[in-house]
Amino acid sequence: TFVLEHAAELPLLAKPAGHIQIQQKLAMLELRISIESDAASLTALRRTDQHLKAMREALDSYDAHLRAGASTIDDDYHFHLQIAAGTGNVYFEEVLSNLGSATMRGLSGAGHLKPFGDPLMALASGKEVTQREHEAIYDAIRRSDAAAARAAMFMHLSNSRERLREKAGKLPQSVG
């Protein structure tokens, strides 16, 4: 007879993105709303020209991939990471890199998880809205307007949460 220790559950942020349930992703987005709104505000006050350049490059790449019908997920993720880097606080970068990689995924039809940036026609309008929201965040950071940067990030991530809720509501009940 052998007795095996029960495998410990992985901490939520250590789980591969595909193994995270919808409700967990929604909860992580709620956390991101708080953290990234503050990060955008701090970045507006602390950013350098290099940070702005890196954010602009991510936005331009997102736009190019969107127009080409290609995946935009890496560009989206990179934009958010550049905002975290602009805070000058490595803990924002560490936390946001984990939260972002776990939540920047969308849902396809039949309950299968799929990267949000994948080229699906049904998601194209959402990606265009996301790009406009990103531009508003960038513009506020560029102007060093901390309050506007906070508000733009809050709006963007709140909208992202609602888009995820809408997609989750269209899935079979067994998924969420």
C-alpha cells in the first residue's frame, strides 16, 4: 500500500491561462482595474520619452496587426506592460505581467478559450474599441495628466470586463 500526498493546488497566478475559469478571470480584471488605474496615473507623472516611445510602438503594432487581420494579443499585452514599466516600480511590472497574461484571453464560440487578439471577425469591433481606449490612455500619459490616465485606464478595463461577461454569457453553463 502506498500513500501519496495530495497534489497541492497551484496558486491562481501560477496556473496556465487556459486553466483559469471565467469567474476567476473576471475577478482578476476587477483587481487589474484597481492596480492598472493607479499604474497609469503614476506613469503619467513618472514616464520618460523612452516609455512613451515603447507605448507608441505597441499601439502602432496593434493597429497594423488589426488592419492586417492578425493577432493583436502580444501588442495589447506589451502596451500594458509598458505602462507598468513607466511607473518606475518593479512590483507593478511583476504583478501586471502575471495578471495580464492570465486575463488577456477571450472566448470563442463553443466554450473554448482563445487569445483575445486572435483574428476572429466577431472580435474585430471589440479590438477597434480597445485600440481607441488604448489611445486615450496613451494620450493622457503623454500629456502627464494623471487623473485622465487613471480614468481612461479605469474605463478601458471596466469595458474589457463587460466584454468578457458578455462573451461568457453566450457560453454553455458548464464552462463558467
